[in-house]
Amino acid sequence: MPDIQQDLKVIAEKVNTYLKCYLQKQSSDSKLYEAVNYGLFSGGKMIRSYLVHSACKIFDVQEKEYIPIAAAVECIHSYSLIHDDLPAMDNDDFRRGKKSTHKAYGEFTAILAGNSLLTLAFEIISNPNFYISNEKKIKIIHALSSCAGHLGIAGGQFYDLSLKNEKVNKDNIIGMQNKKTGALMGFCVETSAILADKKDLEEKFKSTGVKLGLLFQITDDFLDKYGNADILGKPVQQDVVKGKNTLIDYLGEEETKKLMKKLQIEIEQNLKSLPKTNSLLNCMNFIIDRKN
């Protein structure tokens, strides 16, 4: 999918430029500042930023209104990855083909770098130089903080680790993955409705993003099972080694693929009556077809 890959790069460059300019104003010679940059600019595809962009295209929201929000999302996502890799959690030594932040800078520095990125996200959105209405800022901050904490990413990681080697059902696994991965993607799509004052679409867009997150996580699970470690930039078949619960193991591959198809249809139905949805639907297809 060369077109979307190019689009992903363009949006990633814009968001990274914004973040680099923002951080340069806070420049420090400390190892903590280095670790923050190391964890944040890690070479990912920045699909979440592209979700913000493609959802905002539906309503013709201007870049100056959504690029700072995409930047905040990348801070939250990077914080979660830094913490997920820690020895007390997933204990991963590599991320995207390079050393995990705690392997490069030590555990306490990695923890503090993650904490710094979590708070940086809300600093970016609440910044007086980010010119959207205070009402929208409050709504966006509330939505983002909800999906970052125990009701979202942190809660999903807790259940992912707590339920290792435990007997679980389909709803347990989907609930965990909707928190760990879906919540932030739900915000990415929902934020477009908030910025466009489409209150009647906020919940539908959030639900669409959560479904995209579940598709993303299932694809990740298939990549862990059958992917190439060199392409992924990290070891494969780690879910089995770590006793992780996945829908593939619980439902089997064919039923999991049927669930993916069902989610695709539901997403398409949610967007059917809206204009300019091609970018968001292309992103959905990219999420499913990606190799890393």
C-alpha cells in the first residue's frame, strides 16, 4: 500500500517536527532528557497520529488544531511502551530494532522518562499557545486522561500481566485488549468529533477507534505467532513464552479471522453515511495487512 505508507510518513514527519520543536524549548543536558527523546523518537509508523489525521479529514479540521493532539497521543503511546518493556512488566530488551529504553538508560531513568512523557502530553494540550477553545481542551484532556489510566492503557496492561497463564474467556481477552490498545485508538478517532463540535458522533467515533484498536491487537498477535523477527525489530512467539492470553489461542485462527471480518464490517457501517472516509478506511486495511 504505497500511498498510505507515504501518507503515514508525511504525518509522522509533521508530528515529529512539532514534538522536536516543543522539546528543544525545554532542552536539558540530563540523561533523563536524552531518555525521553530516545523513547519518543523510536522510529515507529505512528499509526495513531495517522488515525487522528484521517478522522479529522472527515470534518475538514485544520492541521493546527489536530497536530498538537496527535503529538500528545504519541507521548502517551511512547510512555506506555517504555513502561511495558520494563523487567517488572513484559521484560523486553528490544523495541523497533533497537534497545528498549531501560536497556539503553537503566530502569529508574526509563520509568521517569515514561512518567515525563505521560505528563508532557497534557502539557501540550493545555498550553496557552495551542489555540482551541477551553471547552474543547477540557473535553480532550478528560477523554485522553480516561484512556491513559486504569480505565484504559494502565488497566489493560494490568490485566494482561495479571491474567498470564490463567483461564480466561473471550470477553476477558477483548476487554483487556480494548483497554490496552483500543482505548487510545478510540480517543484518536473521537477527538475529531470533539474538534468539529459533532457531539452526536463522539461515542460512535470512539467505538470505531476501539474496534480499530482490537483489529490492531489481533494483527499484532498474528505477527507475534508467524512474523519475522528481523522485520518486526523484536523477538517473535513471545505470547506463548510469556503465557499471554490471545484471541487466536482462545478462538482458534479461523474464528479469530471471522471476528476481524465482523469488526471491519461494523467499522464500515459506522462510517457509511459520512464523507471523506477513505483515509480512515485505508488505515484500517493497512492495520490488518501490515507486516510489522
